[in-house]
Amino acid sequence: ILNVEQSPQSLHVQEGDSTNFTCSFPSSNFYALHWYRWETAKSPEALFVMTLNGDEKKKGRISATLNTKEGYSYLYIKGSQPEDSATYLCAFTPAGGFKTIFGAGTRLFVKA
Amino acid sequence: DAGVIQSPRHEVTEMGQEVTLRCKPISGHDYLFWYRQTMMRGLELLIYFNNNVPIDDSGMPEDRFSAKMPNASFSTLKIQPSEPRDSAVYFCASSPFSRDSANYGYTFGSGTRLTVV
């Protein structure tokens, strides 16, 4: 059974704090690792898709790293803003198909 | 492009009735996915299609669920008969997913919130 674990489950930070979350996934049979941002009452929006060990992606204040050998990815948010409040999902796609498995998400609350 | 379009946005039905959810993927995306979101299980993959062909339906909970993709621009997820435990948000997503376009990820529709009473 493929398992994607995210931690922490939720996180409360103050505006301006930098923060990071972890996604753990199976280290074998890797194809891709995705990060999505999901605001309440909306649908998930893709942030990054990474396919190579050592990949680092950046979009504004948000960045992500990937370690496929040990099966983890980190998402970093620098200088959190209230509008960053959302659930951040990671998803693992194994090789040999596209049966992408989503983690339960990290719920971020940024207080002004 | 208008994105992935799902209809209806909300559906309330009585137990035992047939429910049909609809999805129009983004033109040119050759993968289409149906996910179900519940509090207990998060986002679960039900079925996915590649070039209109169902590839993996192992996530479909039982025979009451069926999905079709008659052409590249339309897919349906049908529940017959519906039960209260089917109440959830059903998302459709599409992707041009290939190693050359891996940066695109999935584009999700706005979801259909199904309530079976």
C-alpha cells in the first residue's frame, strides 16, 4: 500500500514568520512528486511538480525541495502572509502509471 | 481556456436515486481523473482515463459506481443507486501528464458536492 504522509497536520504562525512542511513518500518506484495549494471552498491548485532527485522549485516566496532516495520533500514559505492560509497537499505518482496518491495535507493558518 | 468544468456544483438527492456527475477536461489534456474527498479519507482516486480509455478503476468503491469517457471532452461518473455514505465532494482533474510536461501537474475542477439523504 502506497502511503504519503504529511506533517504537521496543522500549523499556526504569525504574519512574517517563515515556515516549512514535510511530505514523506515511498522511495522506490518514483515518478513525480506534486505540491498543491488548496483554499477553503476552492479546488486544489498546482504549485510544483518535481521529478528529479535534488530538484528545487521556487515560486515567489514558496519553494520546495525533493529527495527521492530517502523519500521526502519539503515545502518552504518565507515571510508568511495571511493570504497564504490554506491546506498544502503533496501527492506522489509512482512509475508505471498515474495513480497519484495524495497526502492528508498540512493546514496553515497565518495570523495578521 | 475555461479550465476543467464540472456540473452540477451541488446535488442533493434521495437514497436510491441515480446520480450523474459531469466533467469537461481541458482541451489537449489526455489524462482525466475522478477523485472523491471526504473528511475521513481525504482525496481518494476513484478512476483515471488516458485518451478516453479507463486505465485503473481499482479505487471505485463498488459496483454502484461507474464512469465513462465517450470522447476527449466529456466524462461522467454515475452512482446507481446512491446511498448516504456516498455524500462527499467529487473532483475531476485533467493533465497532459508526461515527462516532458510534468511541470503542469493536475488541473482540478471546482468539484460537485453530493449530499444523499
